Amino acid sequence: MKQYQKLQVDCTPSVPARKTRRMASILEPLVLILVPATLAVCAVCDYQQAALLTFVVAVAAIAVFFLSFERSKPALRQIMPTVVLAALAAAGRIIFAPIPDFKPVSAICIIAGATFGRQSGFMVGALAALVSNFFFGQGAWTPWQMYAWGLIGYISGIAAPHGWFDKKPVLLIWGFLSAMLYGLLLNGWYVIGFVHPITRQTVLAAYAARFPLDLIHGIATTLFLTALYLPWKRKLERVKRKYYI
């Protein structure tokens, strides 16, 4: 009984931790919106150094999340599920590498966000992209993959508490749309940074060339969610209850 009471006390956030969470709840959405907003401004203004500028903004957005996570001083029992899910997502991406864009990363980000919250969902997506790119190769695209998969986990962490994913059709639709969102962001960064001049024809050509692969990504995400969401979420919820996460 004493051990149980002690664990409950340990689980209660400190005053600095609560302040950090309040600041994060305000700062995080602003940072997330800033990234696509920068893309839009660069497209409208036809800014010549858009690739560098948007790269810096994406890195800054990711840094805010990592610093926010570190300042919240999570306990080891809170860190481990995030690290394990990120490792599974990275391993899944590597295992399915022979099939272009058929990957479980988006599905695992959704599960992480739905189970452990928006911050954990973002961290799983960002870490999965960073770690798996040690196998696929790091580059200017890495921060964008980290941001895009992190955003999918973050949005899932916002939507799940409202019960939206309790309806399987809604879950699967979001799974498909999340892959389209990933493609929209990565393709947008490519177009704005490396396609000149930016015209309707060049933009449509760039997106059309990637659409079949984005479609495969969307189908793969719905399939992985169908197979993994309920059994994984039940097991992860049991872990949350057992260790008071």
C-alpha cells in the first residue's frame, strides 16, 4: 500500500512540469502551423532560397518539441513506450523497404498519439524518421520526414481523446489521409525548394509523379491500422494502467 501511494505521488506533476505543459500547449500548435505557413509564403513570394529557409524552420520546430519533452522531465516509465514504438516504426520501415512507400510508420505514429498523447505521438514520428534514415541515408529531407510523421502523431493525440478513433471507418479514413498529408508536405518542400519556375503545370507534374507512391502509402497505413490498432492499443493501455503512465 505504501509503495502504491508513493507511486501515485511520483506520478503527480510538479509545479514546473505543469507550467512547462501549459507553455507547450500554447507553443506547440504555433510552431506546427509555422512550418506549412513558411512553405506557403515562399510559394507566393517565389523566394529563391526557399529550400534553406524552410529547412531551418522545420529544424527549429522539431527542436522546440525535443526541448519541451526534455524540460517536462519525464520518468523512465514514460520515456520507454515512446522509444520502443519509435524503434518498432523505424524497424518496420526498414523491413518493408523493398516495397516502395509501403511502410507502417504512419500507423504506429497514430497508435502512439492515440495511446500516449500528442507529444509522445510527435516524438515517435520524429525519432522513427531520424533513426531509420541512418539506414536509408540522412539529408535535407530528414527534418521534413521527422516533422511530417511527428505531425501525424500529434494530430492523432488530439483526436483520440474525443473518441474519433472509436469508429473504425473514421480511423481508417484518417490513416489514409495522414499518408496524403505526409506526401503533401514532402512534395511541397521539394516543389518550393527545387522546382523553378513554380507554375501550375510544374506543381501538378511534381505531385502527379509522386501520387502513385503516396497512394501506396495511404493503402499501407490503412492495412497496418486494421491489423495493429486494436490489439496494440489494448496492450499499451494495459501498460499505462500497470505503470501509471
